[in-house]
Amino acid sequence: MIGRFTEREAIEQLLDSTRDGLGGVLVLMGEAGIGKTRLLEHAAARAAGVDVGLTRLVGVEAEQLLGYGALHRLLRPHLNRIDRLPAGQQDALNAALGLADISHSDRYLVGLATLALLSSAASELPMLCLIDDVHWLDRESAETLAFVARRLHADSLGLIFAARNDLADHRLFAAMPSLHVGGLPASDARELLSLAVGGHLDTAVADGIVAGTGGNPLALIELASRLGAEQLAGVAPMPEPLPVSRLLEEHFRQSVAALPSDTRTLLLLMAAAPTDDMAVVWHAAGVLGLSARSSVAAVEAGVLDHGAGLGFRHPLIRSSVYAAASGDDRRRIHAALEEASDPVRVPDRRAWHRAQAALGPDDAAAADLDAASDWARARGGYSAQALFLSKAAELTVDRTERAERYLAAAQAHLTSGDRAAVHPLLDLAVPALRSPSARARALRIRATAELFDTGNNGVPAMMLDAVAELADADPRMTWELLYEAMHAAVIARDPMHRTTLADVAKAAVVTPHRPDAPAWSPDPLIKGLALRTAYGYESGVATIQEALARLRASAELHDVASPLSIIVSLAADDVWDIEASVEIVGRLAAADRSQGALYGLSLSLAVLAYTEILNGRLTAADALFAEADDYATAIGLTTQGDLNRALLYAWMGRENDVRAVVAMMEVVATTYGLGMLRQLALHALCVLDLGMGRYDEALRHALPIYEEDVPSQGNLVLPLLVEAAVRAGDRDTAALALKRLEDRARLAGTPWALGLLARCRALADETADAEKWYRESIDLLATVPLAAEHARSRLLFGEWLRRRRRRSEARIHLRAAYESFDAWGASLFAERARIELLATGETARRRVPETRFDLTPQERQVALRAASGLTNAEIASRLFITTSTVEFHLNKVFRKLGLTSRRQIAAALGRPGAEGGLSSSDTA
């Protein structure tokens, strides 16, 4: 190969890594004809020379409508391994590939199954997957392969993707190692051009061609064959400018136009048909009266490659053939393909060809497409479902039925993640929608799209509009809409567009509860939060507690449109029920994990990380945050890195990190209408300043949360505010906060609530009676998984005892608090306890940094699960990675911690109850 030194070096490194069991990914980006395919051919040749197996896939424009069609072609050589997969993965992959009659396929279980299947094959022989023309893969296949690529770490599996610069969905491959393949260097380009030109080539002409094509190899070769001898010799003028892509397409079009009529028809047939079913092509050719000899002229002209595959020499030829055809010719071709397609084996392809062959509205063809869309949805092919429904709508005669199909297509596009297509379809649908339910669905879809596109502020009002449109026509949908409205409103906070949190809450309060709601329904929880928000804490606390108890008792839990974990966390925090939060969200996380629902799982893990912080398990919390970020990235969400970690960093005493994250939270809150982030930021700053003894600052951060008084943060801030106000000398503010805490803690009645109340009474009490309150706080908080709050009460009691010169008693509590904070890495509170211990006459050694804090987040995730007794296969299934990656991380954990046995991991990570113990999320 001429040039390409950097790219070839990257390919060599990837091959070495694959052969050594570490795998890897490389994305080659460049314009058409720049040489990406030649680089893949080079990789294939090199792989054969170093005993690395090959699996190849080429995206085809005509197959973009077939959900998982490309993936099926890629995995076909490995499908004999499907029965080795866990049952859930088998079902998902079989459904996606149409290999079994299964009603639904989850895209992320398909991704995990694909990863496991390819990893299994690569465990026997290192394997390189070459995926060309990624821009023409169907969306579901592209998402699956991107998922696999992001999760390769310690497998003998390498992937090289080649795609155009205008790759339709850059976010899928954004974080992967990539190389931009540019044109050849000028000297190499001139050499290639001279080899392609048979006669005289003028130096100035050569320089002009090289400059005009940017060194694009295909353009150089094609121009050499297209330009006349006089032009190449510099006698006749050259076309100016040289539009490479358009010039190539026109060149290919003219090459095809010069072929015989039957050959052109065959080429159009091949361009419109899938590449993996040449039997259908030849069947359709027979329908059109074409013989196999029709291909000879195309092979001789270099349009088709000679061989068993009989494929187009370059993908641009395929697209130019189809683009240049007349409408009548396309319809004739698709009619032939419809007749040749098996209605049982490929009903979706047959329905599509029938629709493409239709001239004007055709209800029968529309009905076939509608049925095919159901088949696509069952396979998880939401992009194909949307495409089928959109085309079906175009062919539908009845105006109302047409609108319903446009509406269904908009929903499918929303589910697939193609939000840009949603609003135009809704604009087509809404004017003709007649039923209240359909109009409400349209508003709901538009609101959800807006949530992702422009932010959260306008969503609550749009959901209320949908509720009003629905009236009493559908109680179930009404409560689904109210749930989503409340979910959006408590996250957005004020200001919102056209409504307020109180307005949304009042709407939920006055709506009759549906008596047939299942035990896992969030309706009662929303009703309780609405009562609390609209009419005060005492109005909602009992309803919230009953709703949480109902969820805990339910035999099953299900996530809904807006994941339930956030609402459960807000409600449980508001009634100080840590056990309900851990249990319910832990179960939701387990359900999401088993179903491959990575969006819901990422939120559940973030919630569980907060509960770990309250329990003093800071390293475990950090690992959960990292896992949550990993899954958010896996589904293509743009994560903000440390955005969730402000409170964690505050407990760790990392002031610079806290302030950096808080600044980021303010930007995100403003940009996306997420006012809840501001309160979380203030809470983190308050904890930081309490740890540093800056009580005036802590008070300043706590007051806005106290005044806004929304569920969760409005109550969680009360003990912080009492402590800050007492220590800052603001007794009036402390008394107001304590009064609110007294009223609410008694209503809640949980050990968490009463333990905090006792602590705050002790802080505010200047008499000797404070001692009984401190002891009551310590006793109560010891009964629930709130080790951090328990240690804080012991610290405050130890400080109180020391000030009363009861040094020996103070040492007991201060030492216990110090050892806990020190073991967790809560440096500021550990330092407070250490200084107090010094004042009692006892010296406490500063913590020596431990090697367990040197583990990466994923190493900690793997280590925690290994410590709980899970096998490598179970860990791989829970973390959506391969067993090879688990083994890789465990080996690093053993080296870093100096271990020789899995039984030693728990002790190395920390004492049980500190870092060694595992929450429900670790064992789910």
C-alpha cells in the first residue's frame, strides 16, 4: 500500500493487542474512496498471517430498514453458540434475529448476548471483526456493535469500523479510538496517478488532479480512466473544480448508463435487494425475464466484482444506480422483489417491496406494512417499525387512520432515539386525530421529545395539557401522565413554563385514584408526594408511608416511562425511611439488570450510591457512580462525569472537586431545567463547610433549601441547618428548623427521623439534658444502615463531653468516630475527631493511604462482587462485561492488594459494615 503509515501502525497495534488477549477498537473515518476498505483488506491479510480469525460485515444502504439485519449477517457463523448463553440473552438474541417466536427483544440484552457470543468464539481463536460502511448499518445493529465495542477490555477480540465522515450517529462511536483517513501524500498520489494513466501525464495536470482530489485514491484512479488523453497531456482544459464525490457518482452513473438495458435492470434489482439473499435476486430476475448472462457486461465493465458473491465493486455504484433510476423503474423492480420474497420467512421485506411498488394510496399495502411493523417491534427493531409505519401512513386512504399511523411512527422514532424525526410526524398526525386518547398520546410524545431535546422546564405543563385532553376517557393513562408530570416537576422545580410544582401537585391530588392499580403502581406514591407538596407535610406523610410499604410488599416491581427509582428515593428520604429506599431501589436495580434496561439501571445505581454515602461506604458509592456512568455512556447519553459526586467529594473533603462539580451542576441545571441539581449542590456545600467548621457558610447554603422545602431535600437539610445555626450562634434559626424537624420526625416515626431529632435537640439544649438526647440519637441510628449519621452523632457527643471536661468518656466516642471516618476516607470529619481527641490527651494517628483506594472504579466493582461470593460468570452478567474482563480486573486487584485468595478481598476492602459489606445493589 502506498502511504497509510499511521493507519497501518494502528492496525498492527490492535492486532497485537487482540492476539495478546486485550482486544481493542479502532474507528476509521474518511470520505468515500479515501481507502478505508483497502485498510480493512490490509488488516484482514495481516490477521491471516498471525493466526487471528476474521469476521467481516459490510453495511448496505438497501438494508437499513431491516432492524438487526446487519447483526444477523455478522453473527451467522457463530449462531451455533447461542445455546451456551444465559436464557434471557438467548431469548433476546433469538427474537432480534427472528430465530424464534418470542414477543419482545431488549436491545441491551441483545448487546450483551452479542458480546458474549463473539467473546466465546474469540476465546478459542483470537478474532478480528471488520465492519465496513458503518454509515449504512441499520440503527439497531450499529447500536449493538457500539455497545460491544465499548465493553471490550480483556478479550481476544478486536473491532475495526470504517465509516464516512458524515456518519449518521456520531455519538455511538464518539468515545472510541479513531483515526481520520486523509488523502495520500502528494508524492504518493502522483505515483498512484501515473500508474493508472496509460499515456503521457503532464506534470502540471498531475499536480492539479492531486490537489483537486485531495489525494483521494479512488478519485485518482477513476479520473485517470475518465479524462481524455488530451486533458491528461495538458492540451485540453480540465473540469473546474473537481467535485470528488459528485464526480465519482456521475462517473459511476455514466458507466452504468452505457451498459445494455437488461444489465441495467439487473443492477437496479441488486441495488434494491438485500445482499444476503441472492436467491431472491435471481428469482426476481426470472420474474422480469432476465437471465444470468445479464451480469456479464457489468462484470466486464468493472461495475460488478467477478466471483460467487457478484457484488458491486464499490458501494457508491450501488447508491448511484438506485438514485439514477426513474420512479417507474423502481416500482417495477420492487414489484418483482415482492413476488420473489417469502411472506412467511421475510414478511417485513415483502411488505416493504410491496409498498415501494405502490403507485398512490393503497390500503392493502399499508395494512401489510402495519403488520410488518409489529414484527419489527417484537424484534426490538424500533427504527424499522417507525419506517414501516411512516410509509404505511403515506399509503393510507382514511385521514384518521393515517394520522394514527403517523402517531405510532413518532412513538417508535422516540423509542429508537431518533428524536429529530418525532416532531415532523406529530405535525402530520395531530390535525386529524379524533379521540382524546390519541391527542393525549401526541402531547405526551412531544413532551418526552422536548425533555431530551430542550430540557425539562416545559414538560410538566405539556403533561398537564395531555391530562386535560384525556379528561376521564382513560384513567390508567391519566395517572401515567400525572406520574410523569410530577416526576418532571420535582426535578425541574421552579421556574417552569406555564405551571408550578404546586399546580402539578394539586392536579394529582384532585384526580380520583384508579382502584385497579397493581401493587407495584407508583400512583399512591405520587398521590402522597402531591399531598405533601400542595398541602403540607402532615397531609402526605401517611400516604407516602403506605405507598412505600405497598411497594415493599409487592411480589414484583416494574419501572415505568420515567424510572421509578428517583421518585422512590425522594419519597423515602422525605419520611426518613432508608430501609425502604435501599430495598425498593435495590430490587428495581436487580430487575433492570436482568432485563438489560440500562437507563433505569444507571439511575437506580446512582440512587443506591447516595444510600451508601449515608452508610459511610464511600468507596462502594464511588464504584456505583462509576458503574452508573458506564451504563449511561453505553446507551449513548452524554454524561457529565462527576456530576453526581458532589456529596461524595464533600464527605471525602475534596474541596476543589466539590466546587468544580457544583459549578458544573449550575450550568446543567440552567441549560436543561433541572433545578433539583441546585439543591443537591447546596447540600454538598453545606456538608463540606460543616466538616471544615465553617458554620456561617454552611448556614448560608442550607437556608435556601429550608425555605423552598421540597420533598427529600427539604427534610434532609434540617439536621444540617440546626447544627450550622447553633454553631454559628443563630439560635432563632436553629429553633425554627428544630420545630419543623420535631413536627415531621414524630409523624414519620422512623429510627432515622427520631435519631436526627434527638441529635438536634441535644445540639440546641444548653443544659445537662443534652446527654440523654445524644445517647438516644446514637442508639436509634445504630439500628439502621446509616453508619455516617451514627458516627456524626458520636462525634458531636464526644465534642460535648470534652467541653464538659469528661475526657475519658469523650475519648470513647471520639475514637469510635475517628476510626470510622478514617476508615471510610471521610477526611474532614476524621480530622475534626482527631483534633478533639488530641484535646482529650489522646493521640490519634493520621490515616496512611491504603492501596484499596488505588483501585479503579471497575476494579472496585468487580472486587466488591467477588467479595460477596459471586462467580466470575455472575459478575460478568451483572456488570455487562465478559468473564475475561472480570478475570483481568481480579488479577489486578490481587496484585494491588497483595492477595492470594478471593476470601481475602472483603477484609482488604475494609471491615464488614464499612467497605467490606455489600448492599442489595452489590448482590442484586
